[in-house]
Amino acid sequence: MQCPTCDHDSRSPAKFCPECGARLLQACGQCGAVLPETGKFCSECGTRAGERETQRSANLEAINHFQRALQITLEMPDDIERAEHELQLQIGL
């Protein structure tokens, strides 16, 4: 989200700009409409507030888990079982 006061681009879902302290307007992750501070849904498209950001965060966490599992798999003996595990993890990514 870009700060309307100082134009700082903050990637975190903050309520205030980490650069200048100004209140940030929350935008709908689906259509970009400005969300009211207390709204649970976007009044333009009906998307639940924060839904897209939550999904993105969950996806990043899953990717991190898959990558860590791949690192662990590389410590296994180099055999068919390891290859099968590695393939399943690569498919998951």
C-alpha cells in the first residue's frame, strides 16, 4: 500500500505509514476500492476485507515449508525413495 502523504510503498498491511506515521487507507485487494476502517467487506465488489492478503500470506508460508522439506530430502540417501519424495515436493511447489 502506498502512503497518501509521503508516497512510501509499504508491503505490510499496516494501519499507519512506517515512514511518516500517516494513517493509511486500506484498499480492497480485489478491485482496489478504498475500504472503510470498520468494514468487513468491500462495498464495491463484496470481497471480504483482507481475504487476498491472507491467501497470499498462506501461500508464502506453504512455499517456505515445501522448500524446507526439499532441503531435508536432499540429506536422504540418493535412492528411488528420495527421488519420489523430491518429485512430490517439486510438484507441490
